[in-house]
Amino acid sequence: MTRWIAVLLAAVVLSAAAALAQQPPTDQQRELRSRIEERFDVVPLTDALALRPKTPLRDVRLIEIAADGGVAINGEPVTGRELREQLGADADSVIRLSQMDADARRALFTATQPAPPAQEPVEAVEPSRPDPRSPEPVSQRRRSSGDRVQIFGDVRVNANESVAGQVVAVIGSVRIDGEVGDQVVAVLGSVDLGPNAIVRGDVVSVGGRVRRAEGAQVRGGVTQIALGDAGLPVHVRWPDEWWGPMYVFGGFGAVPRLIGSGFRLLLLIFLAGLAFVIARPTVEAAAQRLTDNPVQATFVGVAAEILIVPTLILTSVILAITIIGIPLLLLMPFVILVLLLMALLGFTGVAAAVGQWFRRRTGLGTAGSLADVALGVVVILLPLLIGRLVGIGGWGLTPLAFLLVAAGLAVEFLAWTAGFGAVLTNAFSRWQARRTAKLTPPPVTP
């Protein structure tokens, strides 16, 4: 008899608890639920409740409230003080939610989900193969932690990828077809959001456009600072018959290309000036060689540029197949670095020679050798800069801009080639002079 009474009491207690859990939420609980859903994505788990911030919240990616009321941020348990430090004003709502009973907490959010509609029975059909063109489900996406940053290039997040951090492209564009957990930023580029894109932070484009397909989700704000809004024809649309060589002008706006060329001019002036200060005798010898015989220096430079890559590859293969030569492979990066330094010294010599010639022809008076180097760099890149400047005028001036840019690139390539040949010719002449001096016997004194 006592056993039956205990079973009856337990059934009454369980029924009362279930009835209490099924009671509709109070006004305070509804207010708490709306405040939580406004700031977080609620994900009910088996024995816990997960909150995922809709907007970036410092380093907080996931908040877990256990059945016993314990709170963990990013998998690490936290105290009430640590919770307030990391969540700020949202900490009170999370604390109130953690103080509720586990069943009441689960019922508070499951009550907001509508019941699935009744479906009529259908005939069993043979399962069809999935369409390869359909996007992969979220659970099959490759997840990567950290940020994805690219400078001087584009960034793409495919449909089967999920990036937990930020996606940033500097002087490049961003294409999002998957999921990004933080903000997406493109500096001097555009942001393209595909129909299945999910961005949980802000989307910012400086110097480009934000193109958002139907179905793309952005939980944060969208900011677009386009240079074209200031009246500059940055985005140029070419007629179909102009595709081909002129496609190079359609990827970026005219103003960003002009700014990039200006930065490169300043960088070359700095590097050439530094090379002149460090290796002035070599630079002056290259400038003198170019003044005496520019055709020979250019021919040697072209021949060296054609042969240098096959020579390096053949040398690496020979060293790799010999046991003794394997350690020498470690010197190949230093060989490439030396060749690049020789090319820079030769370009500096060309700039010095061009600067001296231009100063004499225009009657600018006397100037220091370092000033001649800077002036020579400006003269070498002048056709390119003029072409970039003409390109701002719109697609009507594109043929002229294309010719000027092509001429500018050709002049700069010729300067690098002739300078490299001049340095190689001087090095060979010095080596030959030393070899002749060693082979020549000293004069016999009577």
C-alpha cells in the first residue's frame, strides 16, 4: 500500500511540473525573450541553450547556458563579473535567462516556433540523386578559423566554406558565396554577395560597390563609399567589341589605378635613392655604360632575361640529383635576391642617366646626383601616369589612355632591361680585367 501511495505522489508531482512548464510565458518572460532574440540567434541544444551574437560582440562567438544555469563563452565557463565585462549591457538578459528553470527556459523559446503543418501522406518514391548544382548544406561546409586577408588581390569564400573571422581585401574585391562570421571589407574594390551568402557582421566597401543578390543575408550594416558617387567615372562599362586587350581597364576604376601608379612612383623613387646612396659607384658605372653604348646594354639585358629562368631551373635540377649539390640548393633564394638587387642598381643607373639628360635638355641648371635619380624615375614613369590620368575622362578616351599606358609600360620595361644589362656588362668587364691582370706576367726589371 505504501508503494502505491509513493507512485501516486510521484505522478502528481510530475504532472504538476509538466503543467507548470506548459504555462504560457508571463509579460516579463516575453520581454526577456524579445530582448534575447533581438541580440542573439537562439539555438536549443540537447541539454543546454546556445546564443550566437547577431552582430560582432568583441571576441564572443557563442554563449552556452547549461541545464544547471552555468554560463560558458566560447566553451570556457565564466563568472558573473567576467560575463559583464565581455557582454556589457547584454549580461543582465543572459543572467536572467540562466536563473530560470531549464524546462521553463526551453519552453520559452520553443513556444515561439510554429508547429509544422500537417502533411498528406504521399506515395513512396525512389530517392533521387542530389543535384550537383545545388548548394551544399551548412553542415557540410568546410570551416576555417581566423581571418582571411588579401593585399593586392581578390578574396573569395566559396559556397562550401565558412570563415569564422573577418574577410578583408585591400586593393581588391570580395566575393562571398558561403558564410562569414564577422565583417567583410573591401578597400578600393567591390563586395559581391551571392544568393546563399551569410555575413554575420558588417559589409563595407571603400572605393567600390556592394552588390547583393536576392537571398543574401547580412546581419550587420552595409556601408558603401564609392568614388563614383563624387562624380568620378570610376566604373567603366565597355562595349562588347572592346573586350580583349582593353579588358585590363574594366576590373578597377580609373582613380584607384592612378593612385596605385602614384604609390609605385614614390616607392621606386625611394628604392632608387636608397640604392644610389648604398652602391653609388656601381650605379654611376651603369649610368656611364648606358651613356656610352645603350644598344649593347639593352641587348645583354634582353638575353639575360631570356636565359636566366631556364638557367636557374637547370641548375636546380642538377643540384637536386647530386648528393653534394643538395645543400647548395639553399643558396638559390640568395642568388635570386642578388639578381633582383642587380636589376634595381641597373634601373637606378638608367634613372640617373635619364635625369641628367633631361636636366641638360630642359636647362634646369645644376642639381645633385640624387636629384637626377628622382627626376629620371619621374620621366620614365611619366607616360604611364599621363595614361592613368587620361583614363579618368571616361571610356571615350580609352583608346588614347590604352596607348599611353602601353607605351609607359614598354618604356619602364626597357629601363629595367637596359639597366640590368649595363650592370652585367660592367661585372663581366671587371672580371675579365682581373683575369687578364693575373695572367699577365709582371715586367722584368733590368
